[in-house]
Amino acid sequence: MEVAPGVRVLAVRTPTLPPATHTNLIVVGHDDAVLVEPATPYEDEQDRALAEIAAMRDAGVRVTSLLVTHHHPDHAGGAARFAAARRQRV
């Protein structure tokens, strides 16, 4: 969901502290973009997020880098997979 020009947010299920149940992945940028919080360690949620990122790429927005704010799994759980996917699509 685009919440502002060049800012897209996707809520993904994560092992976060209650009462929260998700963490937001945020894609910032127009042509080249940054994925902030490659959060979820859950494969099904990573698949869903990667499909959204592929749709963004098809629309001209290419994720060129990742930004992880801190090491907790609800914020960095998908970093390795998202980084690998980004490298494969460059």
C-alpha cells in the first residue's frame, strides 16, 4: 500500500512482542528504492513480500538496497533471503 508518494508499506507476520502481530516492511523510493526492515523470518510471508516487491519492480520501482534498523528477528528475520533475491534480480 502506498502511504505517501514513493513510500510503500507491507505488514508481515513476525515473532514480535504482544500485542503486536506484525512488522511493517517499508519500501522508500521512486526508481531505485530502499527496503527498510526486511522483517519476517516466515517463508510464506517472505514469499508474499517478494511477490509485492516483484510487482513494484514491474511498475518501475527497483529495490537496490536493504536497511535493517536492528538485529531482532521481527526486524531482520528475512534479511538474508531478501538480499539474495535482490542480487538475483539486479
